[in-house]
Amino acid sequence: MFMTGFLILLVLLAVVAFWAVGIYNGLVRARNAFRNAFAQIDVQLQRRFDLIPNLVETAKAYLSHERETLEAVTAARNAAQAGLAAAKASPGDPSAMAELSRSQGMLEGALGRLMVTVEAYPELKASQNMMQLTEELTSTENKVAFARQAYNDSVMAYNNKREVFPSSVVAGMFNFEPAALLDIPADRAEVREAPKVQF
């Protein structure tokens, strides 16, 4: 009788252990999924950062007296790169994601001002280099938006998994921290839309 009770207890402990391991592994998979999704954002933002110096150089010849606008784009690009580096070091960290969102919003604003300035210069607007760069930038912006959505979906799945019972017990035991979404600031509604380019 004692042996049967002991075996039942061992079986129950084994079931609980396998259950906890399954939950733990599911949390790890979900965390890795949102980190991978962030890596896709990183790829697209790096592409954007690589395009910006070419855009500024192309515009420089035509916009010599708009130096302040060009310098603002360059400064915003540098700040956005720093924000991305901080977020790469800790994807999902609320403060890192807030900084990334803020710096990307500043870059979007500076690029928007540059595009408005370009509109005033028909020769620049008609330049083959400017048309190609603007088209590539617009395409990259769309890819950034898709990557952001995929990241936010992965973060939502991870956060849901870590917050529901009984996963929340395992998540608490092993310090699975909540991940932050990559939000667009509410006061930056223009960032929610892809840039409009007209020729």
C-alpha cells in the first residue's frame, strides 16, 4: 500500500515537472520569437539609415541654403541609430523601446520636413537619383511598418503567454519579464502613414 502511494506521488510529481518544463519551453519560444521579430525591424531600420546619407548628399547640391534642414536629418539619423543600438541590446525592454520609438519619431519628422522642402525644388524632385532614393525610402518605410507589426504581434503573444494562469506561475518563478510594444507616439499621427511621394 505504501509503495503504491509512493509510486502515485512520483507519477504526479513527474507529470507536474513535465507540465512545468512544457510551459517554460513555451515561454522561451515566445520570447525568442519576439526577439527574432525585433531583428527584422533592425534590418529594415539599418537599411533606412543607409539610405539617408545618400538622400542628404543628393539634396545638398540643390538645397545649399537649406543647410539647417539637412543637418537636422543627419542629427535625427544619428539619434535614431543610438536608439536602435539601445533597443538591440535589450529587445522588449520598456525604456529601450520607448527611446527607440521617440528617436524614430524624431527621424520621421526630420525626413518629413526634408520632403516638404524637396517639393519646393522641381529640379531636385525630377532628379533621377532623388526619385530612386525616395522610392527606396518609401519601400523601406513600408517594410519597417510590416516588421513593426510582426514584432508587436510576437510581443503580444509572449505577454499573453506569460500572463495567463498557470503560465504566469512559471513565468514568475523564472523571471520572464514583460516585453514592450514598439509604439508610434500618439502625437505623431503622420508617422502612422507611409510617406506620400509625388512626382
